[in-house]
Amino acid sequence: MDFNTYDLKIENVSILDVFNGEFFSGSICVSGKRIASLTTCRAKRVLDGRGMIAAPAFFDSHMHVEATMLVPWELARILIPHGTLELMMDPHEVGNVAGMDGIRFLVSLFEGVPIHPLVQVPSRVPSAPGLETAGHHLGPEEVAELLREAWAVSLGELNYQNALSGKEEYLRKIETALSMGKVVNGHAPGLRPPELDAYAALGIGDDHESVEPWEVVEKLRRGIWILV
């Protein structure tokens, strides 16, 4: 095998190094579906990347696909040209209407779509008990079943009102997710100590709802990652 011959070379491109926080000029050599080298190489096809920037794909760390009112392939058509190839989705809205079957159906629609979905299993279905007419209820057993799916990476945004309520249902969901090595996603805008201390102590791993700079600092100090 000739390790100096590749399928594709993009030359004269400015490459973003996210680890060292710098740009450098070079060539990107591709073999199959993988970047194999960042040095000069021979390739079957050569593209001139002069004036362009090569960067890792963007990752949308929290979204509700069904709220876009788009099917996955149409969503991909819009997102991919802007660099987003992976997303973390919490399908609690479709879960609220169609339950576990609806969630699994939504995930199945991504088959063959060039965007990789990671699923946050909804922690709050229904999302507002007593204030809505929901189609389904996902209790600890249903959540545990969904968390065992290969595409499930976390327990979806658990707002601090439910997490700190002391209700067994939410505590069991947290315990189950953590026992499986899954992240517990947070949702705690404006939460201050000492309630924030209790929230972090439950094992909340991240939060996508920080409004003020002080919230970011206080959450990071307690080991809660900030999603931007």
C-alpha cells in the first residue's frame, strides 16, 4: 500500500486547531471517510482551499427537533451547509404526545441522514403535570428502558423545580441515569446557592439555561458544565 497516495487532498487551506487555539496553513489528505494526514501528499483528486477555513463540524448541544417543524432530512439540508453535523436532541415534545413509540419513531427518521443525533431521554413527560392534557407519562421504568437504547446518552433537561421537589419519581430517574453512566442534563436559569448547591449535589452534569454571567461562574464552580 502506498501511504502517500490518498483519495482527496484539500490544499492551501487555513486549518483551525481547536486544541491549541490557532490557525495554520496546510493540506488535508483524506483516505476513505477519514482525514489521514495534514502534510503534503499525492491524491487522486485535489481541491484548492485558498481563502477558506477548515474546522471541525459544529455540535448543537441542545435542541428539540420536533419544535423545528421539520423532518430530519429537511433539517439536515438546512444545517449541514452551516457546518452542523451532530446534535443533541431532547424529544420531550413528541414524547408528550406519542410516548416511547413516538420517540423511537423520531430517532428512526435519522437513518440515512448525514447528521448524527444523540438523544437526551426526556425526564419530564408530561412537562407540566396538572397544567396540560398530555398523551403519555414516562415514569422511571419507561425512562430506564429508553436509557438502555444505544442512541441514548443522557437524562434530558431536569428543571430544578422538579429535581429539588424531593419527589421519588425524579430522584429515581436521576439515580437510574447515573447508575448507567449517563449524564443528567440540567435546566436551572437564575438558580442561586444554597439551592444551586443541592441541585449540583444531585449529580446534574450540565446546564444550557444560563442567562447572566454570574450563573456561569457559580455553576462551573460546582462542577456543572455550561452548554453554549
